[in-house]
Amino acid sequence: MAKRAVSKADEHEAARLSRLRTVSTYVADKDSKDFDRLIYERVRLGIMSALSVNESMTFNELKQLLRTSDGNLSAHGRKLEEAGYIACRKSFAARVPKTEYSLTAKGRRVFERYLSHMEALIEAARGR
């Protein structure tokens, strides 16, 4: 039995369907352990990104970097802390309160998974 030659059009269609599956699986599977909506919000994603490249950052450093208000940063930081993604340490330096955040091991895993999904989506969108 002779093997059927695969046309360029068939290869192109197969690649297109593969990219579509990559995108649709990620978007549709909201209950998957790989899908974490908690870090999609701009400030939360900013916190996770900043802490992924810094061992720790103070509240004021994050506030300045993300250009957000005290209340906004505090609320988003609390959500990430409750999820176990970041750790918060409070101390005093010369009677001035100091709040410092760092990424937990769980937070690092979640963020790495998020980056992997985004890379797959980018590759799919670019047709690779």
C-alpha cells in the first residue's frame, strides 16, 4: 500500500488546528489546576513579575513601580498572600513600619506555569 503524500495545504491546516487547540484549551479550561485567574489582574501580575526577579521588595518600592495607591496595592497583595503566592513580613525601622514582600515557592511555580502558557499562546498566535 502506497503512502499518501501530505500536501503543504494539509500540513498548514494541521499546524493551524494545533495552534487553535493550544489557545482554546488554555482559555476554556478554567477549572484546570494550570489555569489561575488570580494573577491576571494588572496589579497582581505586576507584583508577581516584580517579585520573580527580586528576592524581596518593600511596599513602597512596589507601589512606586506599579504606580498604584496604598489601598489598591494592599488589597491585591492580601489576595496573593491568602493564596500562598507571596509572603509578607512586617517590621519597624526607627519606629517606621516596613512591609516587605517575597515570592513563595508556590507562587514561583504558579508564575512559571503562567509564563509557560503565555509563551505557548504567543507561539500559537505567531504560527510557530
